[in-house]
Amino acid sequence: MPDRSASDVSGTSGVTPRILAITNENPDWLEADRRQGDEAWRALVSGIAEEGYECRAFKFFDDLGFLDDFDPREWLVWNWGEELAGRPWSDAEVADEIERRGFAYTGASARLIRQTQDRMDVKRRIHTAGLPTLPGVVLRDPGTVAEWTVFPAIVKGAHQHASVGIDSEAIVSTPAELARRVVWLRERHRDDALVEPFLDPREFHVAVWGNEVPEALPPVEIDFSRLPDPRDRLYTEEWKGDLASRGNKSIRLICPAPVDRVYWHRRLETVAVAAYRALGLRDYARIDLRMLADEPQILDVNVNPDLMTDGGSAFVAAAAAGGFGYARMARRIIEYAANRMPR
């Protein structure tokens, strides 16, 4: 991996930051979800300490007032807050609370989080930048499905995060199936439907990190070859989280990839870094793509992607393939964010 400039990985003050690691915890979570999150949380906190940082760790539900006891000139926040007071998709509000107190923090800003929650807006910005992405349309009610004529199609929540709201029924083959899915998204998630052509070919996730000089880590292939039904070839929230599920047992993460078409490797990295730059992302993110012939198509952009330790995180797998164990990966992200600390 090429060396990065010192300005991209060192704090501007020249002082090693002390770390406030924060994550949210919801009393309504299932115990299995809590255990899975705690495993990654312990790995993160111990990894930060292993790299020589002084670290204080906090869990919160609806109040970040504990931050008021710390000096933003000395402490950097590792932000793993995904919701505030149990409200779905309130991660931007967590970032607002950190910013209001004057802290620099890891990952996307509140503004970037809000921008990337609108999938159609992301698609327009990627297209404007001249990058490859599939055509799409936002449908708000089932009476408008005649606007879409390409099947099979995939139906996503227009403002959902990652694979939330996506399962085998998200793949539709007829206008009637599309109409039912539009209704389902409205009833289940109170969201509009983003409709795109469904590409069955191979899927890759590319981790990108950095600020002034963003760089791709080795691409990860989400290998669906053990799943013969195209409707199952989705890396869904359920299959990521349920280690006993058929999908979790069938899907493999291969990195570095692809192993059979090396010329795809560079193109995947180039497109992912260009998308990262075009959207103004920072510190770390993940770009999800599927192939259309030899050209990768950008499917989704994930700021603050998961760094779980259960083997399902493409970012963690890519970092490991690039020579970064968990602790060293955390250190590099801290170094990127430390440049924003107030003097």
C-alpha cells in the first residue's frame, strides 16, 4: 500500500489525542443483538488501548451530557452512535450533539449522514460525476408503478440504511409484485420505494478511507455461488445478523477479489475512490457495486460502515487483507479524524 502524506494521518496539534469511544444502547434490543454488538465494542475499545491511546468508553440511550466533562482540545470522539433515544435513522442527531459540544469525531459529519440517507440524491450526484450507476425511479404509491417497465427489478427503501427493508421479496418480476412491494415499504417502513434493474452478476464491496488522499482497500467479493435462487443472492440485514441462517452459512466474503478477473480489481477501486471523492466522504466508508459486463455499477454508499468482528464486515475483511489488524485499522481511522481537532 502506498504511503500517505503526513497531513492525512496525523493530528494538526501534534499531540496524541485521548479517545472518548461512544456507542448507543437501546433497552428494547434483543439479547442476541446486544451480545453481537458488545463483542465488536469490546474489540474496538481494547484495540484503541492496544495502540497506546488513553480511552474512556461510554454507552448512551438519549443523553450525551457526559461529553461535557471533557475538553475537545484533548479528546477525540470515536462515534459509534447509530440512534438517539431509540429513533430509527437518528445517527445524524448523534453527530449534531457531538458537533454542538465542539468535538472532532470519527466518520461522517451530520451533514454527510443526512445527504447519504437519500438514495436517489446519491444516485443523481454519482451520475453527475460521470460515474456508473443504474437508472432508477422513486415511487410513492402503487398507482404509479406504470412509470417502471424494466424487470426483474429490485425495490429498496428510498431513505433506508444499508440492507434494511431488503429481502427476497424485494426482487420483483411484474408490475403487480412491484405494486405490492411499494405498499409494503410504505406500511412497514413509512418510506418511498427506489426501483432499479436487478443485476444478478457478482457483487463487490470496496472499503475506502482517508481524506486528502483517499485510498481503496482490497475489494471484497460477496460470493453467492452457493445460492442457486437469484432472489436469495442478497446480503440482507437478517442474513448478516443471524449467524445460524441459511444465508449467513452460504455467503462467503472473499478478499482480495476477484481472483479470476484481475483487471476488474483496479476498475472497482478506481470507481469506489471516485465516488468517495464526488460525495465528499471522509475518514472511512464502503461502496457497494455489482458488475454489468466488465463495468462496476454503484449500488449503495455506506458512511460509517459496520466494523463487526463476526466475519461479516467487508470493511474489516478488506483492512485485514491490506495488512491492518483490527487495532491498527482503528488507529488509522483515529489518525484521519484527529486532523479536525480544535487547537
